[in-house]
Amino acid sequence: MTISGAGIRRMRLLRSIKQQHLAELLDVNQATVSRWERGQLAPSPDQAVKLERIFASPQYAAADAALKRLVEDSVRPVHLICDGTHRLLSASRPRQAEWRAPLSAFLGRSLFSYASAEIAAAEQSLEECGWHEGRLLSLTFDTGANGNVRLPIAPGRVTWERIRLSDGSAGRLVTTVAKPAAFLHPPA
């Protein structure tokens, strides 16, 4: 497959994929994707095949759009991130209401810097649990507050669910399953 730099850019933009994310999918850096798009460098034959797979599946892109709508329309506090990079892909209105900045301030950016100590510890445990190999597809744990004003995390119970996205990467659905009041005062 031969694809022009303008073609790579057009296909990337049509699928709302950022250069950095495309770079991660192809195991290159963002500057390489930028050079491809400007016509300064051509993808290798293997990279061209991977690009074709990423760009050629409109039915999968539709599935991702449906997933995004389901997340955004959820009545529960939930958000979807890239499992590997923690970039925010989508968030429900109840989740957005918890934040002190608009959704646009977080979309496409890693949320890991806002993690509580318990979230960071859970992230560290994923490798030994077999999360990335698919042996564990869901994890529920208790978290404390993160103390951040911009993107506060309250104490509660959280569930992570690993799902496959259309480009072959993994996503993580993050759902608050017990709000702070229920978490602090369980029924007798």
C-alpha cells in the first residue's frame, strides 16, 4: 500500500485520531507521524500495512462511536480512557459534573497525574494480575481522595473494565460504583 502524507493526515483526522495516539499504535514517535504527513518521510511497508488496518475499518469506527455515545449518555459517573496511556476518550455528564474544568481540558490527555494513591497502586498491580494479557478483564477496588481541585477524586469504590477498541488498542471503562456517602456509611 502506498499512502501519501496528505492521505495519512486526512484519514487520521476523519477518525479523530491524534498524531500522538497514531504514533503509539505504530510504535513510533509523534515527530515521525508529523514527517509522514508533511511528505518528508514515508512509512515502511510494515507500517503502511498497519496504517491500512487502522484506517480501513469503518464498521469498527462506528462501534467506537456507539461506545462513546453510551459512555456520554450514562447516568452513572463513568469515563473511558486508553488503557495504555490513560488518555481520556469520553466521559458521562455525571462524571464531568465532578470536575472543576470543562471536558475539553481533559479530552485526549492522560489523567494519570490526577490519580489517588490507591489508583496508582492498583495500576502497579495490573501487570502481575495479568490485566494486559487479558487474564483479568475487570477490577474493583476502594480509592481515597486525590486532593486535586481541578479533577477531584472522592473516596469510593471504582470498577475498571478492559475493552478492545476498533484500532486494536485497549480501552478502560472507569465507573464509580459506590459514592462517598454509601462508601463511608454502609447499610447496617
